[in-house]
Amino acid sequence: MANILSFKNSRTVEDPPFAKFLFSDTRMSVVWTVIRVLIGWTWLQSALGKLSNPDWMETGVALQGYWARAVAIPETGRPAISFDWYRSFIQGLLDSSSYVWFAKLVAIGEFMVGVALIAGAFVGIAALFAALMNWNFIMAGSASTNGLLLVGAIVLVLAWKNAGYLGADFFLLRWLGTPWGRSKGETSSSGRQPAPAIGD
């Protein structure tokens, strides 16, 4: 009974030791560095091919063709897109010629995600955008390596506190802090909000 009462009065639920070790202990930062650099390099390679291709950066016809194949419903077999609402979404983008600007967004987004992950800058945010892109590729019927990359990106989101410890986040998170880690009266003598501790 006392345990139940103490749980109800507690404001947080403690993570198990294994989760703390995986996602908060800076000793795991070596593992996360390898994972984020590999994923970042994959995105960067994909982006570099697009950034130098006028079919992506000027006309957008490369994305137009990709979307057109994705929304097509074959006479036999299964369509690439399993969900009608997502097919309608892509068809709407096709009908409005959004591929002209969306292709640039994809190429630049892949480049920025790749650079951020390799540099270890704002790893949690970069990995979230990577996961979003992987999810969209999967929804459009492109399995390839997207499933594995999606899992890797989700894990990096969970490990955001120390995934960039051996990278730019070592400085960025200490300098900028986090919005939820700030409270009134916690300013330093310089007037800057103190950054949260990274890892244990």
C-alpha cells in the first residue's frame, strides 16, 4: 500500500537501469556515434546525388516519376501504397505540381540531416526528421533500407542526450540548454540559462 501511495505522489517514473545505461550513460556515446555517422553518411550520399541532378533541383521530374509509380494501381498484384488516404495525399501533391519544390526540399533535407548526424549536432531533432523521411518512403512503397534506417533513427531519438556527446552536441547542449530544463531564477551570473547535464 505504501508503495502505491509513493508511486501516486511521485511526479516521474524512474527508467530501468538498463535504459539509463543505453540512453543516458556517456559510455554508450561511442556506440551511438558509430550508428549516427553510418546513418548520416547514408543520407549524405543520397543527397549528394540529388543536389547535382537537375531532375531534382530544377524540374522535380525525378520525384514526379517516383510519386506517379507509387500511386499507380496495377491490374494484378498489390499497389505500392497500401493506404488509400496516403495515396490520395500523394496524388494531391502530383495534381498540384508540388514535386517541383518538394524535390528540392527532399534533397536539401537529406543533406542537412546527413551533415547534422555526422557532426553530432542536434542529433535528436535530425534523427526525428530522418525517421519522418524513412516513414514516408516506406508508406510510398519503398522498403529497401528504409526499415533499418527508421529503427536506427528512432533509437537515436531516444538516445538524444548522449548520441552527440562525441560531437557538436557536447558544446551545443551545454550552451543552449533545453526549453524544459529552464526555470525562473536559474540564470547564471552571465545571464545565460544553465544547460542540462548530459549523461550521468
